[in-house]
Amino acid sequence: MFKKKTEKKSEEKVKPSNQEVQRVLAKAKKVAEKKEKANLAKKLDLVLKKVGKIDTIEKTLKKTREKTDRLEALLSGKDTEGQKKQT
């Protein structure tokens, strides 16, 4: 009934050198910058799409206003351009 002595292997904790730490930190920083740039690019793309939609809406409104103005002028009988085109 003897207990076997087990040797506990002490794990040697190896401290990384300062160069290794700096290298890993630099790599992590580059990865973070790439992710940040990708996120900013996505946000910029969304903003540009919204601006494009706004431009389209403004153009449509402008055309609609012009048509409305011409219709109002026709209805009131003050449309000189329309009369010239008809004759």
C-alpha cells in the first residue's frame, strides 16, 4: 500500500521577449485598423446610397413641381408656352 510518488512537472512559464510582444501588438493594431476601415467603408457606402436616393427624390420633386406649375398655369389660362406649342 505504497503510494506512488508522482512528480509534479512544473510548467515553466516562459515570458515572451519584448520584441515578440511588440510584434504581436503591432499585428493586432493592423488587424484592428483593417476592421475599422472596413466598417467606415460600409458606413460611407450606406451614406452615399442615401445621398443618391435623396438626389433622385429631389430631381423627381423638381420635375413634379414643374409639371404642377404648368398644369396650374394651363388651368388658369396664363400658359403662354403651351399656347404657342398648340398653334
